[in-house]
Amino acid sequence: MQLTDDIQFIKGVGPKRAELLNNELNIFTAKDLLYHFPFRYIDRTKFYKIAEIKSDFPNVQIKGITSNFQTKGSGRKTYLTADFSDETGTIELIWFKGVKWIKENLTSGKEYIVFGKPARYGRKINIAHPEIDAPETFNKRYSSSLQAVYPSTEKLTKKNVTSRVFRKIIAGILENLTIKLPETLPTYIVQKYHLLSFHEAIHNIHFPENAEKLKRALYRLKFEELFYIQLNILKIKFGRRLKYKGFVFSKVGNYFNKFYKEKLPFELTNAQKRVIKEIRKDFASGKQANRLLQGDVGSGKTLVALMLMLIAVDNGYQASLMAPTEILANQHFKTINNFLKTLGLKIALLTGSTKQSERKQLHADLQSGEINILIGTHALIEDTVIFKNLGLTVIDEQHRFGVAQRAKMWKKNIQPPHIIVMTATPIPRTLAMTVYGDLEISVIDELPPGRKPVKTIHSFDGKRLQVFKFMKEQIKAGRQIYIVYPLIYESENFDYKDLEDGLESISRAFPPPKYAVSVLHGKMKPEEKEKSMKLFVKGITNIMVATTVIEVGVDIPNASVMIIESAERFGLSQLHQLRGRVGRGADQSYCVLMTSYKLSKEAKIRIQTMVETNDGFQIAEADMKLRGPGDTEGTRQSGIPFELKLSDLSKDYKILETARHTADLVLREDAELKQDKNQILVKQLKTLMMRNKKWGAIS
Ligand code: ADP
Ligand code: MG
């Protein structure tokens, strides 16, 4: 037998099962089957007594004697039953299929070991289609107490392709392979970390000799999984370094210094200072900076971006800042203009709403170098936008942009500009290292002084009147309030609150002239949005009724209450983003999470997490645990370029670190993997690349 053999010719599979396995699990070859790993193990040393068994138990194992075999029913619906007794009682075993085989192979009055899921039928407990072994074969088969349980699908289970079947087929393959499974890691790495050989690891993950061996098998295979992901990403990074030089920003000049000494209205936080220092080092290194700047909402990333752009300008380059929404681009433009007025720089704004007539001039000024800093939305990446000499581009809320969009900014100069991507949706470190392994990471882990943590309260829909009362008190104290809805209009499909309906009740509860309300949602025209926003920014309206369009970036310090309707509808990091809109001024801020009384288990955990912590990184970790790494807010947009079969990024941090460190060492010595000892890596990377088409798309 060969590893490449088509599974349909493998004993116990056949064409029908083969087709199922192809379609359901993408399993085509013997090798694929060996890579179909168990997700847990059952302890087969534990035996139950019949008297202990209840129908809601999971699988149980019992030792007893069969008797009283009876064929019942008629025609196609015949089935077989037998009594199964130990000294404490009797249960029934039932077979609807394979009756003939059972009759021929089981003997009445003999001792067997039965394993299966108990169920209640009338007053009796029975087990349908138990796994059944004579004590002799049992001891041989389960010399180890750990029995593999395989992931499966509904269709496969229906067709009786159970864990038992997987075990049989895989055991068959392992027995019939004439070769030792070829090693997939270089010997020097296997030796350095005392890893099990690939051969031994595969044997032990399917049929553990003992708990210790299983542990080592898992370690080896997880290490390998993470190592190749790291090797792939870091190889791209090393390759990029070889291929591109970076613009050298050798000095900090007048603009930066003047701003820092004369214009900056407050002291930078230590974290801001540290991050600027880290990035300045990149700028001066002669290598292109490609860095992720993570910082919780309100940590002052915009200011950092601004100061970095001044360094670019000081060195004779242009800089750009790209934001995912027009509202945010407008706000950045205003903030930055405000900070930089009187410095004599030319700063321009380019969004989808920029008029054609203005665009022409803007394009010309950009090409002549007249414009120093360009701020805008994804309008910036259009091909018609040509810079004279773009040296730095900052991408705000980068997870809102796709890989392809970000890649376009790379092409805005003959050699790529320095790239800083910013996010307030912190990505757990392990995930960032795996998804963005190609990026260096800086973290602003400190908020500007004087901020009071936002108090978060969970309130049920029935308590709305109390919430209104609280809102009135806050407005009386001069504060402003956001109310966010998951939907604009009522939906037939979801039972969630909608903005239209909400606005009506808010308008009734907060009537003019005493109160004024602004509205903001995605279906409004840009001018309307702008107007609505302005009224709220100026404090003319007290309440902003909105959808999640206000989620990112908006900065209005006087707004101190965030009410989120149908909060159960939102993901954790979205809730965290929304909450980040308040708590920006000196006053105590509040976030009220309104939900219905019915909450799913996950929704409860989300709400509880929000009430318990304000720390974006903790929230990101919780999010990853709830949804898995591919579906956290931080990765969903760009997608996660691999599938992890064994490793769990919320638990396997240590293995990941070792894997990354190892990959880094390998590449430092042999960036292009040319040495003999590394050829096995080249080969394995190629195989993996063919399996994971997405690996090619890593930015
Ligand atoms: P984010 O990181 O969420 O983008 P912003 O850049 O919008 O945060 O900053 C939030 C607010 O904090 C802004 O009003 C900004 O002017 C202010 N800010 C930034 N840095 C400091 C600082 N070092 N001290 C005081 N306030 C600061
Ligand atoms: Mg921001």
C-alpha cells in the first residue's frame, strides 16, 4: 500500500464510502485518512455496572453475559434483541442492521464487553448497535486505555461511518503500509526538540500506546502544523526584505519638533512615546516598515499616526492616512488640520464625496508634491491617485480593508512606502503572530491619563423606562447619548430592535423643544449624515440614534452614554468598539447593554464579559475562545489563511512561540532555503501550499 492510494481501494472503504469521505471531509488518499485526527479519546478502562446506568449517560462500557436472542418484527423491519446481564441487572441490546452477522458471531451465555450509548425505551434501558468484543479480543485491541474519537458529519454518521469505522480503516492502513512514514521535518529540528518521529507520532495519535506517548504525539504534530505556517509567513517577510529597500527617514526635523514642542496640547503617554520610538527605528533602518499598531479604543493612535506622518514630511516625502468610512476620514481631516494649523503644511481630503472638479486640482497638487498629507477613504487606492513621492501610508482600522485593497497602497511609489496599519480591534497575540506573521507589532497598552473606565450595565428590554429615566438625568447634567440599533428597519427574519421603531419611541419619550435627536445610518445621503453628525458634535442634539456606522473612530468627548439595543445581536469586539465611543472625556461614562430575556449561552458569555472587563485584549481572547480564530472580528474581513487541525491558538501559545522561533532561526541562516538539510522544508512547503490555496494570498 502507498500513501497516495485512492481510498476507495482501501479495505473497509469501497466506492460508496469513498465518495462520502471525498465530499464530506475532503479525504481522497490514504494519507488524508492518516491526517484525519481524532478530536478526543475515550477511556476504555472504565466499566459500569448495569444498575448504575441511566438513559442520559454518554457512551458506557459494561461487562456481562448475553442471553435470550430474539428476532422480532417482520419483513424488512425485522430486528434482533438480546438480554445483557451482570450481577446488578439486565439491559437490552438491539440490532436493526447486520442481524445475520450478529447471529452467526455471538453466542448466548458467553461473556462480552459492550460499549455504546444507553437509551430509554418504555421502562427498559437499551443500547442499539453496541460495539461488542469478546474479552480476549478486547484486551488485544485496547491494550491502551485511550480510544480515538473522530470528527465526523451528520451524513457520515447516518451512513454508519462512525469512529469505530475510522479506527478500523486507519488501523488497516497503518498495518499494510510497507514503508515507515517518511519524516516531514528536518532531522536537526526533530533532534533539537526531542520530537517523536512523524511515524511514531501518527501511530500514537490514532492508537496511543499510553497517555505520555499521546502527549508527545500531539506536541510533535502541533509543532509541525504551526511551524510550517510560521515558515511560510516568515519566508515571505524575509523575501520582501531581500527584494525591497525601504525609504530612509534619517532625521526628525522641523515639522515634528515644532509640533511636539509648541503645538501638542498634552503630554504623550509612555506607550505612545515607546511606539513612536519603535517605528522611528524602522524608518531609519533602510528596510521597509510593515507594522501593525494595536491600541485599544481611545488610546490615541491618531496622534501617533500624525506624528509619524510629520517625520515623513520632514524627510521630504508625502504621507497618507486611509480610513474605512467617510465619517471617520472627515473627522481625521478635521482633527489633523486642527493640530497642524499654522505649521504651513498642505493637507487634503479625498473621499467618495469629493467633487469631480476639486478632484482634478487635488490630483495635480498630489503629483506636483504640493500636498504633503492626504487623508481619505478607499478613494485613495484608485489608480488615478498618483503621488509625487509617497513615503508613508497609514491605514486606520485596517481590518475593515481587504488584503487586495491594502496591497494597492504598496504600489503607490516605485518602491513600497512604509506601511503602518492600525487597529482598535486587538487581535490576540497568538493570532496576530499567525495571521500577520509578516507584520511587526507595536502595542499602545495605556490610555491617556484621567480617563475613567466606562461602567457597563446589562439591562433587559422590560426595564426600558428606567433606562429612559437615567438618560434624562444624564442629559440634564449636560451629557450626550448614543443609542445604537442592529437594524434600520423591522425585519421579518430577526426579532431584534430596529432604528425606525426605536426612533419613534425615543421621539415620544424625549420630545422637543426640551430634547433634540440626531439620526445616522447607512442608507442616508452623505450630506444628511454630515448634517446630523455636525448637530451632535456641536452639542445641539442630545441623543444620537444610529446604527453601527458610528462604530469606528468617532470621537465626541461629551457623549458619555452608549446604549446598545438588542446587544445580544453583536459580536464581542463590535460591542467593545461601540463602547469605545464613550469614556473619552473627563466625566464618568456608561454603556448600557439592552437585551431580551431569552439569551443563548454564548450571548450570555458575551454580555458578561463586557460587564466584567474594559480591556480590549481580554475581550479579544474571549472572542477567539467563543468563535475560533477564523471568525473573530479582527480576522473575518481578511480571512484567516489556514486551517488549524490540531492547534488551538488560545491554548498552544508556547508551542507557537517555539515554532516561530525555530522558523526564524532557519531563515536567518538560510533565507531562501537553499541548503541541503532544508530541502525537506521546501518540499513540505510545496505540498502544503497545494493543499492550502489561501497560503499564496498572504499579504
Ligand atoms: P484611537 O486610538 O481610538 O484612534 P484617538 O486617536 O481618537 O484614539 O484618541 C482619543 C482621544 O484622546 C482624542 O481626543 C485625542 O486627542 C486624545 N489623546 C490622544 N493622546 C492623548 C494624550 N497623550 N493625552 C491626552 N489625550 C490624548
Ligand atoms: Mg481611531
